[in-house]
Amino acid sequence: MNSKNIQETEFFRTRYEDMKSQAQDWKNSWKELAKYIAPTRGFFEGDRPSDGRKIDHRALIDSDPLLAVEVLSAGMVSGLTSPSRSWFELSLSNEKLMKQQGVRTWLHEVRRRMEEVFARSNVYNTLHSFYQEISVFGTAAFLLEEDPERVVSCRAFTAGEYVLDCDESGRVNSFGREFWLTPGQLASQFGLEMLPPSLRLAAEENRGGWQKVLHVILPNPQADERKLDWAHMPYVSAYFTPQGQLLRKGGYRQFPVIAARWEVRNSCDVYGRGPGWKALGDVKMLQKMQKTKLVALDKNTNPPMMVSANVQGEVNLLPGGLTRYSGSGAEGAVKPAYQVPVDLNALEQSIERVKQTIKGQFFADVFLMLSTQNFSNMTATEVAERHQEKMLVLGPVLERLKNELLDPLIERTFDIMFRRGVVPLPPLDIQGEDMKVQYVSLIAQAQKQSGMAALQQGIAFTSNLAQGNPHVLDKINFDAALEEGLDMLGVSPRVLRSEEETQQIRSQREQLLQIQAAAQSKTA
């Protein structure tokens, strides 16, 4: 390895150690969250690949917090990125171009193909894991790579497995991780010639044993947009051993790691805090209360006993058991050492209140309420409104996930599809125009429809005034009101006719009315 490679690897390793040191203060909290809320998640020091971690059932007696996490993650999938319905629309910032039928048809086809790519890849499985991670630990990340068969593929990460860093604006732009491979896997992935002598020999002899590999993705200090080779791309990727052996170096046009935080305290925080952070105290209290209840029940049904010295042999505590006693006193030979009065109703009520608090922290009550309500006496409109009302609770979370999860996911997928030729050629009129994404998921629609009531009230108010003075209707642009209302309802813009078609239909209708009026005047 030449001196340049040694310097580069030292830079990568130093940068990784800096990020790892910064994450160290967070790992204690992540370990505690994993222990009490997500025992199957998290990968920390001392963990080895393919080792089944034991669940501490002394700390995890009640599984309600785990169920709350499952309900939230499933609700986020169906409410934000449902695989069974469209959850985004593509459009242009130029509204004039959006009125062209060819432009709208092209945008619809791009969205359809993108949905096919998502469905064919592991994106939705990764998103489900992503929502579990972010709800418990407050931060989640996955790597979105180009795939030769499925166009894109994802690699999900868990807390403790990776480290992050941000730029001056608080946007995640650096990533590092540790992972493990056998010598044979190292040779297959990086090439036998790239391995140090000891690992090369182990791979040739087909020996086992896990070997740690470090991977970093950083802003490229040698980036140059005028050059198209990977060495001058905006982001540099490097794989190397802990001993400093460079295994592979490459580049990315965009930051390939999708990393999001549920909420951050300030712009300097690299990692976020989620519902798990807020619910941890209640989760610990719930486990302690359940343990107390079990101990109380055990002492009530099988209390500690006092045995008289006159008892012959061992005490038989089995049902129907016989214990011989030679004494003559009035006191029993065997009796409870003390009585434990247990108010089970009060204890169960206290436990239930804590459970409801935990469900509220994870928004599980919102999603479960939708499935347990009786909608038999409601109209379809009322059911939809009730559903949107519940979804609106998650509205503040959507904005951050939009910026840190959904926008990067769609932008990177579109770029990979475009380079792979999966996207049809755009019309000449829109080349160079900025595309924008509109989200039409259930949660996004709930946010938009909060303004529907104001729009309807405004139109109704104008209609009432028009009964006294019809000229007030001239102030209302009903075409714009229709488009605004349909957008709030999440209706695809493809259902609207173009401006040219609309004007043609109206012109034909006006001509027909004129002909009819002329015919009536002649008969009169």
C-alpha cells in the first residue's frame, strides 16, 4: 500500500473515530431503550454477528410497550408510505407547463414506474423497520443502493451499528459503520488481492471467523462537478480494516444514506429523540408494577409460613397433604408468617393508566381507536373525517420525515432510475425545469384537509351573499377553488381537463346556447 493510500485510510479512520466518539454519549440511552422497549434491536459493543441475544425477562415482564411500537410502525407504513395506494404525486413548479396534457401524462408514468420499483425492491420492508427504529431510538437510517436486478435495494441499520454527522445547517451528510465478514466473504466482495496477507491466507484455506470491516461515506474534499469520474464525485465511500488496510474506495453523486430524526433539541444535535425517550420512565414503572403485582399474588396464594417446633417431619403444603403435630397448644402448628392484603382492583387500575400513557406516547391509541370504533351508524364521509382527525395528531412529525426521509428517498430513486433508463424521456418543454413532490398519504391528506372546512365555509358564505347581490360571485375564481379543493382531498390532477380542453368545451356550450336562443326567437 503506497503512502497516498495510507494517508487516505488514516483520514477515513480518524474521521470515523471522531463520529464514534460523538455517538458514545448516546449509546447508553440506546442500550436502555433496547433493553426495555426493543429487545430485538440495537447492536452494541460485545455483540457478535449471528449471535442470538437473550431477552432479559426480569426487566421485560409486560409486552404492551413492544405492542405499542408495532402498532405505531404499522400505522406509519399505512398512513405515510402505504404500499397498497399512491402516497405521492409528481408535479412541476411551472404551473403553465402543468396544464399541458403531455406533461401530466409523463409525470404520471414516472410516478407509476417509481411505485413499481418500490414494490419490486425491499423498500417497504425497510421502511417498516425504519419506523420501528425511529419511534424507539429517535434516529433511523438505511443505505439506498443501485441494484442491477431490482433497480434499487436497501440495507437497514439498527442503533449502535452506525454513526452520523451533520453539516453546518444540521443536515446529515456523513456516515460510518462497523460490520463483519468471514475471510471468504471479504475475498468475494473486495477481491483476494486487496486483503492483507493474513486474511488472504485465511480466505485461501477457507477458514472461518468473523473479521471487522469499517465503512465511511463522507463529503469528498476533492469533489469537482466538472469531472465525471468517481474520484471527484460529491461523496466518497471507503471500506477498510481496523488495522488501516484500504479494501475499496468509490464515490456517490448523492448522499446514499437516508437518515432521519423524530425530533431534535437544537440544530447541533446529530441524533434525535423519539417517543421511546419520553415513554421510557413509564415503561420502567409498568415493569416494576407488574413485578410487584406478581410478588403480591404469589405471597397471597403461597405465603411464607411459620412452623411449630412440635411438627413431626417436614411440612406438607400440597393440597390434601398431611403434617403430624405432637403439640397441644391452641396455636396452629403451621400458619402464615404474615398476611399480605392485596387490593388487586386498585393495582390493576394503576397499571392500566400507565399502559394508556405508554400507548399515548407511541400514538398507538390513535391507530387502535380507528380499528375498535363502531362505524356502523356513520356515513362514509363521517368515517373518513374521523380517520383524518386521528391521523392529524401525527401531522407535526410529517414535516421532518418529509425533509429527511421521503424527499431524499424519491430524489435518489429518481436519479438512479433516470441513469438506468427506467424513466421515459421527458418532453422537450420541461427539460431543465424543477420537479416537486406532493404527498397524498392519509397523514398528508389529513393536514391538507384541515383547510377544506375554511374553503367550504367561504364558498357557502359567498353563496348566501349572492342571494342579495349576485355580483359578489364575480370575485370568486371557481376554477381555482375546485383545483384547491381537489388538491386538499388528494385527488390526482390527471382527472382535470387541460385549460385548452376546458375552454373548448365552454366555447361549444356557448355556441349551442346561442343557436338555441336564435331558434327560439325565430319561432316566437
